[in-house]
Amino acid sequence: MWPALKRGDQIEVAGATTMEPTADLSQVVVGSIVVARHPFVDGQLIVKRVTAICGDRVALRGDNWIESQDSAAFGSLGIDQIIGVVVAVERPPARAASRAAR
């Protein structure tokens, strides 16, 4: 799978007005791209795809799985570590134009 996001892309996260977890996580489903707190690096956020949900735990996987730091490396995360679901992506103009030409 090719990475859905690249450096320079800007994302909109549903309901996120702060970098605290959102109260409504009903939109978190398998396949969602989410912003979460890194489990080991204080203050660092990660953007990953949800691959499994089991109770109050989620498994996350990066689209670039060969180089990704994700649940394969650090295990599942508590749902309380999820900031929110990505609902929109804005790409830099040059990249957006090249995608449209495909």
C-alpha cells in the first residue's frame, strides 16, 4: 500500500481543537487514519491507519510498513491515546496537480 500522506500534507482531524483525545471516538473504525499520541515519546504525535479494534485497544499500522513505527513495534494503544480521526487532507499544489494528472 502506498502512503496516503506525505511530508507537507496538512490534515484536518474531526473534533480536534486541542491535542487532547476527543470525547467522541465513534468514528474510529478499522481503516480510519487517526492521530494518536506516541506511546513512548512524550509530546510526539503519530498518524497511522487503524488495523484492529479489540475492546478499548487499537492496533495501528503505517502505510509505509517497512519503515513505520507502529503497533508491530510498540503493540496496541489504548483508545484514550487517539486524538481523533483524519477527515480531510490538503496537499501542496504541485503534488495535488500531479495526482490529478494520473
